[in-house]
Amino acid sequence: MQDSSSNKILCFGELLLHFAPDSEGNWLNDQFLKIFVGGAEYNVASALAQWKNPVTLLSALPENFIGNQLESQLKNKGIEILVEKNNGRIGTFYLSSDGDMQNASVVYDRFPSVFTESDFKTFSFDEIFSEVKWLHISTITPALSENAYQKCLDLMKEAAFRNIKVSLDLNYRSALWQGRNPSDKIKKLMPFVNVLMGNIWSIQQFLNIPVEYELNGKFDDKNLLKQAEKSALEIQKQFPNVELVANTFRFTIGEEVNYFATLFADEKLLVSQQYQSDKIEERIGSGDSFMAALIHGTLKENSSQQILEDATKVAFKKLFVKGDTINDSINIEKL
């Protein structure tokens, strides 16, 4: 059972280094490469900590000066870390960070890493779940290794047993699943999920709930809303513990971006304000900031519409913040 003093949010996932070469290749002549700390669950934890929520990240780091420095960095950001340290390397990925939509492909270099090689047996459930009221995981983590998948399943089962809320972000990365069908694994996690985030296409990919309405590829297509509601109803039919289903919609034409989101709550589909920009500065971390705002607003017991509007605005603002995480310019209490 959950302790009455519980107040922490627990995130489980891999901490990564994001190498961000400029899209023109000037980094080769300049001999200068931007590096950000990233990883889906870390990005969520970082935003939540910035908004003064107690947060713990469960992860793995190398037993060397890089691991030690990263651990110190997280503590400086107000994130408690439960870390397994082993010999090995931290995972990395390469992606331009200058908003160039023509160079949007991600190059991963994260196999093997200390996270993908870890057995995650260092900490007991009592240590992991001490004072925890919420568990967050993304579908990136179970794609990384069989041990990581099993740990996701075990953590979610234990969280449900302790009456701890569980959120899952359905973010699909084809390069990580390497041709494997992810639906069987993710469906086994779903009975323990209370808050689900993704979009109608990731729902189709992970849960085999098809996009049935004909879509015209435009952000103002009314069938997007019909499909969002239909998908949410089917999710709740199959997995009745799911209370909230959020969908984010980001449409790009050249450099132009249109963005909005929906939230299915209390048997009703809510739709956010729409946002538009001729150009963005950053592609990474927008969905993670939406997820963080969704968790934050739910724990504050804000109205469903306010939760949706805040999360959408935070996610849109993140498109103009360099790096994987939000910065001080995004204060969820002063949007």
C-alpha cells in the first residue's frame, strides 16, 4: 500500500549523451560539438524537478569520471538518483540541434551501454519505491534489452500493488526495435497503466488499435479528433485502469509547424488551443515536457482542461529551447 507521506515521482530509463552537430557540418572545421544530457525519462524528471516536484531517476551509469560527473549534475538539478554503476560506457545519439527539418534523422550509438547491459538488481523494491507516489516509463526503455523490459514490467506490477500511479509514453523508435514487433511486450505493460500519452499512430503501432478514419494529412482535419476519441475508448475498453489518454499532434510543412493536443478524461475528449510557428529551434524533448506537465497538473489536481492547456503550451514552448530539457524560461505556474 502507498504510504501517506509518499510524494516522489520515480522515472526509470537510460541517461544519454546527445551529440548535436550543426546541420551544415561546420563542427568539423570548428572542432566544436554541442553536447546535451538527454533520455526520455530524464527529460521528464528534469522538468518536474525544475517545477519543484520531488523526483527520483532509476538508471545505470559507468563506473568512471563521466558517470560521477553526470550523477553530480543530476543532484545539482534537484533529481535524486538511484544508479547502478558498472564498467562500460554511456549510451549516445547524434542529432542536429538547429531546427533543420531536412536533417532530422537520429543516429543511435547505445548498444552495448551500461544500461542495456545492466541486470537492475542493485536496489530492492522497498528502496526504489520509498516515498514514491508516481512511476513514469516510456516505451523506449523496454526496447533496449530484455532485462530492461522485464524491469519495466516488474516495476509497473509493484507500483500497481502499492497503489502508485503509473504513466507510459508511447514513443516509437523503429531503430531501437530493429524490426521486432513491439505490441506483444507493450500490451503486457498496459494493465498497470493509469495515464497514457502518445498519438493515434503510436497507439496503432503499439496496441494494434487501428486508425480507421480517412485522414487528409492536415492539422485541421476533424477526423483526427474523431480518431483520438475512438482510440481512447478502445484503450479503456481493453485496459480499464487507464484513466487519461493524451494525444499530441505536430504537423510540419517545410519549416512551418502546427501543434495541438487532446486529452480523453471523464468520458470526454478535450481539445487544446492550436499553436503555429514558421520555424522551430529544437525537435528533441517536446513530448517529454508535455508528459512532465501532464504529471505535474494531475498531481496538483488541476482541471482536465487546464492540465491539457498547460501541457500543450509547455510542449510548444520547448520547440524553441535548445537541448533535450526545458530551461528556466518555461515556468508552468506562469505560462
